[in-house]
Amino acid sequence: MPADASLDPAAALIDSAVATSDAELVELRRDLHAHPELSWAESRTSDLVAARVEKAGWRVTRLPQSGLLADLGEGDPLVALRADLDALPVQDATTDPWTSTVPGVAHACGHDVHTSALVGAALALAEVHEQGLLPGRVRLLFQPAEEVMPGGALHLVELGALEEVRRVFALHCDPGVDLGQVGLRPGPLTSAADRLEVRLEGTGGHTSRPHLTGDLTFALAKVTTELPAMLSRRLDPRSGVSLVWGIVNAGAAANVIPDRGLAAGTVRILDAVAWADCETLVSELVHDIVRPYGVEAHVIYQQGVPPVVNDPVSHRVLAGAVQRALGDPGRATAHQSLGGEDFGWLLDRVPGAMGRLGTRTPGGPSYDLHQGNLRVDERATGVGARVLANAAVGALVTDR
């Protein structure tokens, strides 16, 4: 993105403000990590965040269950920044002093970092506004329930959180990217992610007489092997469809054909057009597969989240923010992922972009998301704060 000298004073102020609050942001992240809350139950987290950003001068609106919105500035345009609040039902396997105090619950996806970084951006943008350098309005979306389908982002949409918003930006932790870098990618960044259950019912019977009953286990095996293959032939191969089963279950005895069986898994698709057609196609194919075997199929298809597709202009805004915050070394290339992110619901309504926030200490070990041993370099909170605040100001300048 071409340099815009008008952004330099705000960028310098953001850098100074985040440097001042760095220690506070790390402490906030540790507090959130020690007290994780599951989807739709993020009340303590919401209280902490609301108190801090309100103290900084933001106008706070609490959401009905959990989460909050915060607004700053006057006039047009209006841009939004989003962070997710919820933790996962995962046991924390780290031994840090700030390890989770809640058995079986942990911030294993880095949402504690996302939340702390957005608080840091809020503090910096309050300074920018105080100095008269905020050319419009900014709205913070502290979103509940990203980790469940269809996700809290859709709840924000239904509550009108995107009304008048021109663009929306977010960062997601990436333990495969070094600290001080943000992975960027125009266009598709993540895939659609849906949940699929196929329940089969039949008469059941003895394994010595499969011709007298519906061989349900055989039919279930056909579903689990043939459905993924058939989807790859019925959908455009460029759509990147992936059906993977996590549960396959039928029967309790070796000589009994069961009367019930279950296969459950996830469907992931990189292309939004193919995603729109997939539910109907899956149902048709399942029934076609089981029809010869005399069993009945019940298909439960739950659309989860659409793909995250970064708008070209918003991508350039985010790239410019990374440049101002981190310089040339801060820009990395993000690869398209089959992971799901409900930020896609927001981008389904307004243009925006998401970047991959590096959390790996350079030269240190790599971790994976959704694992209890996840560790992040805590300095990423300040990096994320700088990038998000610069993205907000850059978007306001772009759209005014």
C-alpha cells in the first residue's frame, strides 16, 4: 500500500501509547488466561474489558448475554475492530504461574491475546482521538462464542453491531509465524466449516442372515468411504472440499447387525459458491448411497461459518498498518487454511480483512492451536495492538 504521510503522526502516537501500556497488556492477558470462560459465559472477561476501555473514554454497550461494543469518535466513516473472548473445553497443560485455574477450560486458541491486543488498540486510539488525529469513528467488537457453531459473530450481526460500519478488521494468533510478523493474504484466508451427522436406521438382525435385513454396518461403511469421494466429483475441485469423519459408531456385538448407526464429521470448503450448494448435495448423495441396502438415512447438516475472504482494499489497508507498525520485516505471507473462523459472518456483510498474528518466539518451539500445551510469546499483545490501531486509522483515511 502506498505510504500516506498523513498517517505518520497517528502511527507515532500509537507506537508510544502501546509502549506505555505493554506491561498492562501482558498482565491482562495473564489474568484472562488464568480465568478462561467458555462460549456465551464470558461475563468476567466482559466486565474486565468494559471497565478498562470505558476508563479510557470509550462509550460501552454491553450485549445481552456476554460481550460488548465500544465506540469512539465522531462523524463518518465508521470502522470496526474485532476480538473474540471465549476459551475452549481443553485442559491447560502448561505450568506457567498464570495457567488456567478452571479445570478442563483453557485459552488454547489465543483469544486471550486477541482480547488484550484489542484493549491495547483501544488505549492507543483513545490517545489518537484526544490529539485530534482520529478522522471518524471506531467501534470495538468484543465478541462472545467464536468457538461454537454458528458462532457469536452472527449474533453481533443480528444485534446490529455492523450498522454503518464501512470495514472491519481482526487478527488471529498463528503459532507458526514468528513474533513481530503478521501473515497477510488477499482473498480467501480460511474455509467454510460445517458439521455433518448421518444417522442410519434399519431392522437389525443376525449376521448369518444379512439378506433378510438391512446390513446397516455395511451401509454405514459405504457412507463414510463413498461420500467424501463423491463430493470431490460433484463439486468443482477448485472449491477445496474436505469431508473428514470424527465419529463412526454402530453395533455392540460381532454377530449382530445393529439397527442404528452414526457417522459425524466436518465439511470444509474453500469456495463460498460451492459452500452454498453443499448441504443439498450431501443429503442427496447420502440417500443415494444407502438406498440399495434397505436402511433409512437421516442427515443433519449444520452450516457453521462461511469462508473468511479478505477484501482487496481492506487487505491493502491492513498491509499498510503492518508496514507502519512493524516495518518491512513485519510482513509475512499467510497460507489459506481449512480451519473455520466465524469472522466470515462479518465479512459476509461488510468488507474487511483478517491477518495472522505471529506468536512464536523466533528460534523457539512451535505449537498448535486447540492444544492444551499452547504457549505464545506475550509480546504479541503489543504487536497486535499496534497493527489493529493503525488499521483503524488507515481505514478511516481510506474511506473518508
